[in-house]
Amino acid sequence: MIYLLRQTQFGQKSKNWLEKFAIIIPFKPNQITIAAIFLAILGFLAIYSNQLLLGFSLFLISGFFDAIDGAAARAKKQKTNFGFFLDGVSDRIVESLFILSFLFLPFSDTPKEFLLFTLLFFSLTIPYLKAYAEHSRTLTHEEALRMGGIFERSERLILFYLILVSSIFGFGNVSSILLLVSILLAFVTFVQRFHYVYKTLA
């Protein structure tokens, strides 16, 4: 969904703004990516220590860094294969830390360990479907790029932030509902991507 927004005029303007901002940052793109991982680790530790607002802030900054590392690479003409690889690894690490930090949140009347394991499973397998479909040459690069879904990484992070905000304000029931919604949407996206591969090959 957010991928489609990026294709609009607003999305292109936002992309241009990010690149203009990123070019003035005195760090290399890979350094920004590593900083995003480091901030996510600190965010995880903050939530573990019951410093929810601090953890939210650190994960929010980490997400912003994740958004501008690619913009910095484009603006500074420093795109590399290793940078592309590092960005993908960073995405999985940050998202996994985000989900695992929920183990320390006060969800209401839910088997949170099972639910969080399920969410982590889908958050890892959804991008794996795209990566392996291209790696195995089941799909071409262009076909893999068109593989979307209603709950891609940007959408997942937005809901994760909302889960954390709900916990900060003591709305455990809301956090539980948002967690269940996240799992449902992640499952639908998994099915969408699997069906896309099957339909493309048919």
C-alpha cells in the first residue's frame, strides 16, 4: 500500500525531499544503516528495562535512519552491492528486535509468546518469498519487484509503533488487538505473495 503511495506525485516529492536532506548528512550510507541497527538494539534494551517512551523514541529514530540510508546512497552516488545487502540484513535485524521487545509489554489476556513467534515467523518469511523467488530464478528481477502485499515492511512498522504507543499509555487491550491484526495482515500478505508467484508461473 505504501509502495503504491511512493509512485504518486506526493511519494516522488517525499523521495526528493529525503535525498536533499540525506546529502547534507556527514555520514556514509552504510554508516547510517549500522547506526539504525545500533539504535534498535538500544531500543530493545530500553523496553526490556521498562523505559517504553525511550524505547519508542530509539526505534522511531532507527526507522528514520533506515528510511534515509537508501536516499543518502542515491543522493551521494554511493550505491554499492554490499550496501544493498547490508540494508536488507539491517531490515531483518531491526524488525526482529522490534517484535522481540514486545515480550516485555503488558498485553492483556493473550498468549503473547505464541503470537509474537507467529508474527516474527511471517515478518521473516514475507521478504524471504521475494528474495528466494528471484534468487532461484523462479521470477525475474522485474517480476519480483512487482510482488507486493497489503502488509509490507512499512505498514508493519507503523502498526508496531502503534502497539508500543498503546502500551505506553496503558491500553493493553488495544495493544493486544493491534498484535492480532498484525498477525492476520501478515498472513494475508504471505498468501498474496505465494499466490503471485504461482499465478506468474501459470
